[in-house]
Amino acid sequence: MNKTSRDTDRIFNVILLGPPGAGKGTQAKILNQRFAMAHVASGDLFRENIAKQTALGLLAKSFMDKGELVPDDVTVRMVVERIAQPDCARGVVFDGFPRTQAQAQALDAALAQANKKIAAVLWVNVREEVLIQRLTARRICPTDGAVYNLLTNPPKIASQCDHDGSALIQRDDDKPPAVQRRLQVFHSQTQPLIDYYRAAGLLHEVQGEQPIERVQSEIVNIAERL
């Protein structure tokens, strides 16, 4: 999708808020391409630190494998380091962060130090039964990180990566017991963020069970109105 001067001249920060499996990553990439915003995903930060076997990464993994949220102090440290990088200067789409009110307040404080703020929070709403179907069908290539879904985006050859033929794996946190735990944790700890951002006048709800193109259109329209 081509960028216009209107798209790229603006500087703003947007949060994509929604449960695991809501499609936040897909929509974040679209915003990244359309508005030249940096895509900051807490999951990517966790995996990068885990791959490098940093102390923060190993600590994060111990919680992720159980389907639990990584503690706020660990997550915030990773995110603050990331948004200080030059590619975030024009704006950021936050994907999977913040997940708690404490994280939201820490993010507000970090942005305020740079004379910035959150422009909008896009709440991608999806029913729990749909989320469980999506998450348990997800498969990952252990070599290049390519993501597949057995229901909506299957590999060309069953159980093999289209790019390098590697055997696809199911992440521990995508297995049924961990998925149920992740959703429980989301509803108990992250749900209050909806009220937090609604009270701030920043919340915009998008129905995440629509076709991807329709969800994309609604999100882009909201961003353009800003």
C-alpha cells in the first residue's frame, strides 16, 4: 500500500489492545506499512531476549511457558529500551503492550519524558471460543519464525515451513492448557485496561471476528481520523 504525505507527515503512538489470538500482530504490521510507524511487539521482544539468553529473556520464558504474563518490571524495561531507538521517533504501534494498568502508567511516563503521548487505543474484540480455536491451530517455523494457522493460513505441505521445509512446531503457550490459562490471565489482569483507556477518551472498539480486510479498513480509518 502506497504511503501519502498525509500518512507519513503525522507522528503518533497507537496501542493495539486485545486478547491473545485477536490478530493484533497482523493489524500492527498494516499500520507500520501505512503510516511508517515502528512496530513494537512485546512478544517479539521476549523472543529476541530469549534467543540471546539474556537474564530478562530467561525470566520471561519461565512465565510464558506456563501461559502467564511476564512481570511488569521485566516487560517495561524491554519496551523502554526499544522505544528509545531511532526508528521509533516517528511514532509507534504497540502490540501486546501494555497489558496491565501499571504498564500503561509506566508507558505514559516514558512517553511524557519525550514530550509524546498515546493518540488512540484500538480494542480488537473477539469471543473466547474463537480465540481458543485460533491459538491452538497456530504453528511456528523454528528456523525463520514464520507463523502459520492450520485453519486460516496452513502451510502448503502439512507440518512443513513453506520457506525452508523445517518441521513446524506448536509453542508451549499455544497448547490447550496454556491457552486457557492465558485467556484467564488476560481477563483478570488486562481487562481493566479497557475501562482505563475508555475513561481517558482513547478507546476505539473494533470487531475482530470480521474478515482481516474489514478489520484493517476500520483500524486504518480510525488512524486517519487522528
